[in-house]
Amino acid sequence: MRIAELSTRTDTSVPTIKYYLREGLLFPGRRTSPNQAVYDESHVRRLRLIRALLDVGNLSVAATKSLLEQIDTPGLSAHSAMGKAQYALARDSERDRTHDEAWGRADEEVAALVDRHGWSVKNTNPSQAMLTDIVATLHRLGHEHLIDLLDVYADAAATVAQTEVARVGRTRNVDELAEGVIVATVVGDALFAALRRLAQEDVSRRMFGAEADRTHGESGP
Amino acid sequence: MRIAELSTRTDTSVPTIKYYLREGLLFPGRRTSPNQAVYDESHVRRLRLIRALLDVGNLSVAATKSLLEQIDTPGLSAHSAMGKAQYALARDSERDRTHDEAWGRADEEVAALVDRHGWSVKNTNPSQAMLTDIVATLHRLGHEHLIDLLDVYADAAATVAQTEVARVGRTRNVDELAEGVIVATVVGDALFAALRRLAQEDVSRRMFGAEADRTHGESGP
């Protein structure tokens, strides 16, 4: 198919497709003349994956490119694929770290939490640093109520992780497996966030009752 | 304090503070001369809140500004505050929606899920549209395994939402309550994501065993 059809099929504008080609996110089509190329189903699939990582996963172009390279590495193991996806997500959210008193406290609390739940994680896991940053932020803001709930969050996270790793692990084809793990890791964050917000609306309505329906912002009746 | 001290206290550069002042995110200090102003603890607190929403919550400057205006509205109810925070998060991730066959299927599946869990949510809740987009993306990619797990995610999300709404609801002061709800809604996403990734590493190591430690990406031994 021509680039115009690829654009329609994937709901992605032609300039955007050309940008992905230039950045090396999308592999080139087959040249039929010096300024024309044809594309096939593999391009449709790849474009959908690019959009999922960029739009749903909110990854940067650089992080998306690096994950696509991992997906293209033959025989990448599930555990490795997950590690790569986690690093891509973490690197995108990396920022300057303030090692103040709040951070020291958070660091101890997170280490105790990991211990309490018996999690075997390397202390170089970027998610642990990310979690410490978040807990430190909550201390600095004086919003300790979320910190009280760390164990509730951790139990729910463990249940979700247990089920999804087991489910993805059942994939037979090793190359599909790597892509599946990366999609699950990146898209799963957004999936859970959407569900949590829906559940929050329900709980909030039950808990705050009639007042809720009178005032629920812009959602209207 | 002078702007230099405010900068040190909050680990935010002077140009960045000036940018927040210009954008109206941070309220002005008390002028002591035409080009000098002094700041107090309320500015330290506000700057920390701005950084939490921008850096941890990954909100845009516009969404952060709109939430700060909500926090500054006296007597905002908890349910309203949550609605505003959810709208700010959703609006930031809004994108063109493709109403294809995958989207139609996703729309039915999400409606059935909400029904099955007995959630009372308005169908104008932006998180429902976001969830539908994500499920449609997974259909388009052919990664249906995460869709199989929607109920597991939904149960975990309900447990988390139940506990956090109850905990935040115990706050006495109505103005602190609004800020607490907004922080919980925005920062909670990142908190759960970090915990889920830590739990994933643990489960993946247990499930894939020795192979895991040999290949876990850049984390090293």
C-alpha cells in the first residue's frame, strides 16, 4: 500500500509517519521509485505499537525507539524485556534528586516495605528510586495519609503483578513474549490508573452521598 | 526570605521560580523595592506542591494551574476536588479518538465491566473514555492477554480506591481535604506504578528463576 493508505489504516498523519521513518522508529517501505515506496501489514502493526507506546504509555520518542530495538532483538527473554521496559519508563521520569531529611526517611520506609513484603528486587531497580522520590515528596508536602496506605497499595500491586506475569508467561512464541511483556508493562500503568479513577468516583459517591451528585464538577447530570 | 533562599529551600532554580510567577502558578512575594520581593513559608509549600503535580504527576503547566485554582477555591468538597483532579489528568491525555471496530468492542467491554463490578459512575467520566481507548489499543495490537485480566485490575483498583477515599475523607479541615484529594489522585498513579514494577521484578524472578538473574538487563549483579 501507499503511504496515504497506511495513514488512513493507522489514523496517523503522513507527516507524522515521515517523522517516525526519519527517526528510525518505523522501518522503511520497499522503494518503487526514487520518491515512492510501498508498505505492508508489518508497517501497520509497527505503527500501532509506536502509537501505543507514545500515546498510551506517554513515553518519549527516544525511549520508544530504544524499546522497539529491544523488541527487534531476537530471543529476548521475558525477564529481560520487562527490565528494559522498566528502565525506559524510569529513565523518562528521572529528575534531580534532593537528598534531604525527607528523602532519607522515605529511603528507609521503602526499604522496610520491600523487606516486609518479602520482595526480591535488586536495589538498583529504578522503580525503587522512583518510589522513594514519591514518598519523599509526600513527606515534604505534609500529606502523610498516602504513606499510611503503602501496604494496601503494595498488596494490590503484588496481586496484579502476579496475575499479569503468569498470564504473559503463557505466551509460547518467544518473540511475541518480549513484545507482550513490554506492552503489558507500559500500557498496564495507564490501564490501572483509569480503573482506579473510575473506582474512586464510585466510592466517593457512596461515601459522600447526595452532596456528591450535586457537586461532581463538570460531569453534569 | 529572598528568592535565592526560596530556590535553595525548594531545590528549584531561580529562573524556574520566575517562570512559575509569570505563569501565575506561584503567587507573588511582598515587594520591598521595585525589583526585589520577599517570600515566606507559604511560598515554600506552594512550590513543593507545584513540583509534585508537574514532576511526579507529570501534569502540564496548564493543568497544574487549573488544579491550583481549584485548591484555592474555599470550601471545595472532596468529591468535587476529585472530579477536578480526574478531569485535569484526563484532559492532558486526551487525543483524537478512532471509532473503529476495535473501539466499538472496547466500549461494550468497558460498559460490561463497570456493570459487573456494580460501579456507579457517570458515563461522562473521562476515565471511562480513557479506559476504552486503552482496551481498543490492545485489541488493535492483538495483545488481548491484558484484557483477560481486566477484572483482576478492577478488583485491585477498587480495594485501593476504597482505602484511599476512606483515609483522605477522615481529614477534618475542608481546605486541606481538597488539596489532599488532589495530591492523592495525581500522585497515587505514580505511587502504584512504582510498586507494581517492583512487584513485577520479584514475581518475574521467582517465575523465570535462574535465567532471570543471568539476564536482568542493565541492573547488574
